[in-house]
Amino acid sequence: MRRLLIALIALSALFLAVTAVRTGLDLRRIQDGDRSAAAGLAAARALAPDMLSYDYRTIDQDLQRAQSRATGTLVRRYRELAETLPAEARRRRLVQQAVVAAAGVETATPEEVRVVLFVNMTRSSSEPGGDGPEQQVSQGRARLLMVTDGDGWRVADLSTLLGDTPAR
């Protein structure tokens, strides 16, 4: 009987030790996720204007700057955009400026953070032979997938979210 009691106490102590270690590891993972969420959110807010804005006078540099802040397949997508957008932007004298109005973290892990941004967009154009400059102001949403590369945060994916804001 005494051996059984000692075995139960030892087993309980082992269970408590394993539970404490596991809880500590879970807490560390949660804290790392929280730190990543804050850093990824700040990076997304800072990088979004570079990723979404351009001026026909400096479009080659604007697209190069955006590409330098991207990683993975998004780099290829910006290269493809650089083949078509500059000629059209120069022809129509397009200027697009994005200003982040609000942002929030959708999901976060220590390696990547998915951020939803609410963006105010100002787009102006002045087509040759047109009635003069036109300006549009719109509000939109974008989702940026931020990944850390050891040197900071880069944008791995960017998508615009079309449609109305969901009602609560």
C-alpha cells in the first residue's frame, strides 16, 4: 500500500512538472505571437503606402521601392506590374497616394502576421486631350501578409479586399 502511495505521488509530481513545462512553453509562444503581432502591424502600416502608391513621374523608382519591400511571389508580381503599369501611368499621368487610416491584426505567429488595413486612396489623372485633371478619393481595404526575414519585416502577399464592409 505504501509503495502504491509513493508511486501515485511520484506520478502526480511528474504530471505537474510536465504540465508546468508545457504551460510555460505555451505562454512563451503566445508572448512571441503578441510581439510579432505588434511588430508586423507597425511594419504593415509603414510599408503599405510604399506598396500601394505611385507617381507617373517616378513610377520606375516607386515600383522598385515596393519590390524591395516584398518577398517571395510578390516580387515576381511587382516585376510583372513594372512591365505594364509605367506606360499606362505616364500616358494618363496617374498619381495614386495611399494613406493608412486604420489597421488591425487578423492572425499572428512568430514568423508571420496577417494585417487588414483600411486605406484612403487619392488617385488623380490628366489624360491628354481630356477636360483637365480628374481626382478620385476612395476608401478601400487591403490585406498584407507580413513575414520576418531576420532583418525585419517584408510583405509576402498583398490583396485588396473588394466589396462592402461587412455589417455587424
